[in-house]
Amino acid sequence: MRKRMSVRSLWILPLALGVPAAAATWCVNPAGTGGCMKTIGAAVTAAAAGDSVEVAAGTYNETVTIGKSLNLFGASPASTIIDATGLGNGINVDGLDNPNLSAVTISGFTVQNANFEGIVVTNASGVTIMGNTVTGNDKGLAVTAAATTCPNIAVWETSEGDDCGEGIHLSGVTNSTVLNNMVNANAGGILLSDDTGATTQNLVTNNVVTNNALDCGITLASHVPAASTGASSAFGVYGNAVTGNQSTQNGLLGEGAGVGVFASAPGTKAYANLVANNTITGNGIPGVSIHGHTPGQMLNGNIILSNTISGNGADVADSATPGTAGINIYSVSPVSGTIVAGNTISNETIAVAWNAPGEVRVQGNVLTSRIGVYNLGSGTVTADNDWWGCTVNPVAPISAIIGCATPIGAVTVNNWMTQPPASH
């Protein structure tokens, strides 16, 4: 172990005077030389709340469990590797067993080969996951001809579909940030869920999420609460922001959107989330997919704003779209307050598909797909001031002749752009 003894030895005087002690820095290297620890877990155990652990380049075959306020810094993702082969998780920020956990930072690692999540955070706040590579996790996923399951998963976690927790998983987490990470080649990318508590006011931004073959790039999913919580109704996934990410080539071997917002059972609720300024291309099902498959779910007030969406797949399940789609919103329960605004959607059969009771506003988008807006259900769809690829009213018969994108179904077009926005 190497810690900065000059700092630690000075703790005595501040404590005697009633002044908070200075935080210490602990070091780790694979050989345990120079006064450093040999494993990250040993340094984390020895550190006090508020300390930092600095990890030198090397490969560390361990699961790192954090249950206190702590800064965990690797030298760089290229050189500092947590390899969790045969283990449950790479890094576990455990607020379930450490109530009121907050102020944890994880940066500068590659986290790989865990049976379940690369990085999992439960019931914590003020967590920052920044500048990591999370790759090749969810090794415990069992894919058979009959089903896809997650054997031996932690009791609090879902085993829904292809989801063993994904590359990065936040559950019951608030006011936290997932920033500038590379998340690739896991079963799925980044998951925000409410298995153990409400997940709200989190920011997922500027991540590259790609080639997660079985599930979505970024998922906001409300689940039935874990039995261990004693809760009788879903906590909710709400008030989160997914901004500035690249989500590409996810779900190509399963059913994965670039960004998915899902309610999974009666009483679950994924609402008032923002999906903005992302680049979403080439995913297995529609680029942004919002699904609610049973009565009594709540998906109100989600906003899809200023994304670039292109070349995604069709929804082939019970929320099926008749062709590929940029945005697909499907719900059995009424949905209100949905806004689809300022997006650029191309290279899709349908730019925006709506199949739900309730209402949606489609405003100021660039809709250059063959079908600009398709109302497949009973709801109210209003499309205002969109660019449909031509200068005339997209509802007028002449529009089909001159190549406009067209609305299909009950879509009210009050006005439209007569030329594309300046950026186009």
C-alpha cells in the first residue's frame, strides 16, 4: 500500500481542532510496489469516505465493490483494465447495502468480461461514470432456441428478455452522470431502470454506444419492483436526459433500438424523459422506440428533440411498424404530452410512427422518408411546420407526384415548411 503519509499523518491535528480531515490518495499497481496496494478492492476497502484511489496501468482480475463516497481513477482506458472474467460485475457501486451512498466517481478504466454488468450502480446519488470503455460484458447471458435468460443473476435484477443489466446499469439512482464512455459489444449498452428505486434526474451524455448485439443502445425501462424492496408499485424512470450520444448498430441480433423508453407491466411508468441531440443510426428496431404493451402503464411527457436518425430497422413485435421507422411510439394505454420536434429523419420507410390512444405533436422536423408521419392507431397526431421534402402541402394530391413525404392515417397538418432549414 502506498498512501501519501504526509497527508494522513496530518489528520490528527485537524481532528483535534474539529476541522474536517483532508482526503487521502491511495495507489494501486499490479506488483504492489512502491507502497501501493496490489488490488483495487484492497485500496477501496482501506480508503476512507472522500478519499481517492489511483490505479496504475495493468490488468486487474477482480470485481470492485464501492460502498462509500470515493474517487476511483484509472491511468487510462487503454492501459487500465478491470477484467471480471467469471465474476458477476466489473464495478459495483452498492447503495443497496450502504444506504445514502453518494459522491462516487469512476473514470479511466476498461471494464470487461463480467457475467452481468460491466458497471452497476444501485440506490445511490451523485455518481459520475466518465471516460471509461465498457466492453464484452453480459457473459452470463444464456441464449437458447427457447428463450434468453440470465441464470444466477442477483435477486434484485430483472431477467427480462436479453437483459442481464447490460454494459452500464443504474437502478434506483438519482442526480448522476454517465459521460464520455465507450460502451460496445455487450448484450446491451446503457440501462436506466427502477428495479430497486426511482431512477430520476440523471444525465446520459456524449457516450458512444455501439454494436451491443442483443438489446438497445440506451434503455430507460420501468420494471416491477424487486421483491426485496417490499414495494407494491413501480418506482418510475422519469426526468432523465439522454443527450449528445452516438447510438449505432445495436440490437442487430435481437431487438434493440438506438434509444428505448419502455414500460413493462401494468403500473410501470417511464415518463417526462428527454432524448435530445443524439445520432441514432443502423439499429435493429426503430431508432427511438417508446413501448407500453399492457393497460395501466404511463409513458406521458417524453420529448424527442433535435436528433439525427437514419437507417434503423422495423419493429417486428407486437408494436409492429409496416416498414423501417425512425421513431415508433406504441402504447395500449393513453399517452399524452409527447413532443417530437426538430429531428432530422432519413433513410426510413416511416419517419414517425404513432400507434396509441392520446396525442402527439410532431413539430419542425425534417421528414424525408417516404411516409413522414403514420398514425396507425386511434390517437390524435398534429404535424406543424415540418419539412416534408417539397414546397407544397404534403396532404395535397400533387405532393405524391413531386416526391413529398406523406402523412398516412389521421394526421392534422396545419402548416409546413416550404424549404428545408438552413442547416440542410
